[in-house]
Amino acid sequence: MSNLYSHFKQKLREQKKNIIVTSHAKYTFTDINDFSAKLVQILLDLGMRQGDRLAAQIEKSEYNIFLYLACLRAGFIYLPLNNTYTHEELDFFFNDAQPKVIICDIKNEKAIINIKSANNSCVKTLDAEGKGSLLETIKTKVSTEASEIYSVDPNETAVILYTSGTTGKPKGAMITHQGLFSNAEDLLKTWGITDADSILHVLPLFHVHGLFFALNTALLSGASTILLPKFHPDQFFKYLPKATVFMGVPTYYTRLINDERLNQDQCKNMRLFISGSAPLLQSTFIEFESKTGHILLERYGMTETGINTSNPLEGSRKVGTVGLSLPSVNIRVVDDKDNAVPLNGIGNIQVKGSNLFKGYWNNPDKTKEEFTEDGYFKTGDLGTLDDDRYLSIVGRSKDLVITGGLNVYPKEIELTIDSIDGVIESAVIGLPHTDFGEAVVAIVSGDENKLDEQLIIEIVKQNHAGYKCPKKVFFIDSLPKNTMGKVQKNILREQFSKLFITT
């Protein structure tokens, strides 16, 4: 059977320990299996059948996990939604995905019902404590139909996740049972996760990082998951002694470095700290090791592919790189005609493997456009493979700045600026320019008492060709980021778009 839940059950059915631990409850696999079956029964009673979509915009709790597992075992398609999405954004998702059932927080029920595209859906409520209309009809006994694990084709869609719409409308990536299983298996091998581990989980459950990379690896290995609502340093340090693995975004590590409680003694039980979802600053990498004795393991993934590369568990973890291809993943770096570029040359990163999504929901043209004829997915990232085939990301292809006909890779300049004393982080963007086509501009967050525009420009000039130097430098308190810590350069480009254009 190719149902992802069947793989989880095969590993967990012999486990007697607590698989999920929250601040208020503990759940064995028997608890999880029974509760997810009861949810299947409720959803069947609401008219859901294999292939139907369930949209969930709820607060992070164990109930997110139970819903996800219920959808997996019954062959429903799970559609987790960011809690910060506006009604306009939700209207697009509901209209596009046509969910049979929508689960929302109690406080949002009226607003959801008033969204026109939700009219054909059954709307139920569920909060982080399990209260709401969804569980009102829960039964003591589970029917035979609800308790079984439905057989699905490995290429059937398990989850739809919408990618950020920085260049047009969001696209629903259809992620399959096989893709999730294959990627989780690779991660167990690469990170050495076993049933002896305990994963401290502070990531959101509407994103691949928290839902797949952290949770699926725990369920497939038999590791315990310490589930916290969000990242907060006080809670982190409270539960850290009970954990062996932590997955976070660079923002988490930056905040921890500045916390006096972070030291080697606090981390003595830890086996592995993993960073992803956004680029890791070299200074963060170095300072974290200095304070904890642990070398951060950086990896590279995306919604459509899962994780593609990772620095090794054993062996060199190279700062500034995202490591080596996972066992089931093929990575290549090519030019615009899909010809391989030499090692250490910059090109487009393409990915192939059983980890790939099957396409974009209701968007066959975009799906075809994003795959090569030989089956590689065009990630849209620019990178380089070194002599050891470690991959480094230099930016997004859409972030590439072309000034006077010459290419400027933002990451290269950002690394130089970030190394300047007083700089917290920077973002290099291209803005429309009547003479050069695009002009290089740097947006910097840092200590303005130590920094000024001319200093930054001079240091860049000392390290790079003149055409790569920023024509302007702006200082702001903090760079705009999404929920996973990625800098939203589209916002910066819009904010400063008229800088060199006069009307």
C-alpha cells in the first residue's frame, strides 16, 4: 500500500512511548491512530470522499496533526493555510481548490462563511484546545470504513500547498504520497534520525518545513515530537534539555545567539541543529558554533521538491553552502539552454527525483513550463557546485540584477555587506534605471551609528568590480520577511521602485 499513513503505522504500531508531547498532553500512537480514525468518520459523514480537498486555517496544535493524518489515511487532499492570510487571499484559494470542507478557528467562522467562494463548502470550527463544531459529532466507536487505511496510487496528491505569489497569483503545488515518503526516507538517512530522537518542534504546520521535514521524519522514524505553538526563547530553553534535534529558520538562531542563556551546557543533550527556509548568514554560523559547540547543518528545499540537498551529518559542513544532493535527488546547474555549466560556474539549479511534486493544481500550462523535456524541475534559483559538488545558492533568477548588460548576483554583494561591523543583514536589489536598465541598490539593517552609505560602497568597491557596487544604500530597522524568515525583496523593489525614474 502506498498511502503515506500506512508507512507511519508500520513504524509506530510497536511503539509504546509518547509520540507527540505538548505542554498540556501526551499522545501514544494508539491515541493518534484512534483519534485520526474518528476524524475520518466525521469527514465521511460530512460527505468527503477520496480526492476531495479539506482546507484548514487553524492555530497550531496537535489537532493540525490529527487532521493531516486523517486526510492521509482516507485519501483526502489536505490544504493547510497560513493563519495570516487575508479574506481576499482566502477567497482565491477557496475558489481555486474548491474544498469540500473548510476548518477554521471559531473566531473566524462568520468571516469565512461570508467569503463567496466558501459557499459551496461545509464550514466547521476547531481551535487549539479541540473546541468547535467539528468535534461535536465525534463518536465513541469508529466504523469499519473509517478505521481502515485507504489504498492510494503513490502518485496521488496528498497535500496541496500554495506557493507565495511574488510573481503573479499563488500556485497550488500538488505533493504526492510517494514524494513525501521518498523525501522523509532520504532525510532519515542523511540526518540519522531514529526512534531514540526527540524533535523540538516550533515551526508552523502550514509550511513544508514544519509539516513535512520535521513531522514526517518523526513519524517515519518513531521519534518523539515536542510540539510548541511557536518559537519563543523561554519555551525553547524550557524544553531544550528534553530534545535531541531542532529544526529552525535563521531568524531563530540569530535570536538565540543574542540570548545569554545559550551555552554548551544547555545544549549538552542535543545531537543536531538544522537550519533552512532562508539563507544562513556566515556570522550566525560561526557565532552559534562558538557559543554551543554545535555546527549548524544547513540544507536546501522548497515547496515543490521537499529537501534537495543537505550538509552531511558526518563530514564537512561548509559555511555558505547548502550541501550535497540527497540520495534520491539529482541536482544539476545549467545555462539558459539547459547545458551543464562547469564546476564553480553559476547557473540555473534544476532538480529531478521521486521527491518532486506532480504539478500545479488547475494549471497544466504552468506545470509544463516549469519542467524540462527530460523531467527536471526548474527551481528558479541560481547556484554553483564546487569541486566537491557542494551546492551554494547565489540568488533567485528573478532577483538577478542586470545592470548595463552585466549580471550581478545579489548574494555575492550581500555577503560582503553582511561582513561589515555593525551590519545585521542586507538585501541587494535591482531598480529600474533609465541609463543602466537596472541599478544596484542595497537595503541595510544595522547600527547606523557605525555605518554610513559611503563606507558600505567603499568596502564593496574594494572587493568587487565597479559595476557590482550599489548606487544607493538605504538603512531600515529590519528587512521585510515572510513567516519562514525569507526576505521579501518584491516588497523592497516596490517600495523603492521610483528611485531612479523621473516622470
